[in-house]
Amino acid sequence: MELDRRFSSKSGQSTLEYILVLVLVIAIFTAVGRVFQAAGVVDLMMAPLKKEYKAVYKYGHVDAEGPDEGSRAFHPSALYGQPGRTFVNPQR
């Protein structure tokens, strides 16, 4: 009987279980992240953001290059001499 009264309060058990589950989730997340990084998955996922999205955002075409990349391929050009400016892509 004495033993049951001493350990009848289990108020900290759920907190301890949540902490252990949190440690387990963090360990799994870290392990998966390291495996992805070692396999090069992160670089594959970032490639479109570094190349295609950058070109579309900067020049308006996926294959566009500007003067700072070495050429003006697929770069929109302004035609002057008409009312207003007209942007065309001569390679289309």
C-alpha cells in the first residue's frame, strides 16, 4: 500500500513522453536531412530556383541570358520609333 501512494502521482509522465517523442522526431528529421544532403537531393531541388526561376524572374523567359551572363539570347528588346515601347523577343 505504501508503494502505491508514493507513485500514484503521474503528472510528469505525459511531459516526459512528449519530450521523448520530440527528441525522436528531431533525430529522424536530422537523419533524413543528412541523407538528402549526402545524396545530392538538395542540389537537385534547388537547381530550378537557381537557374530557370531566376531567368524567368529577371528576363521573362526560361532560356534567357543577359549581358552579365555573356549573351543576349532570348532577351526581350525594346523597339523604339513607335508610339510607346514594344518588347519583343526576336528568337521566337
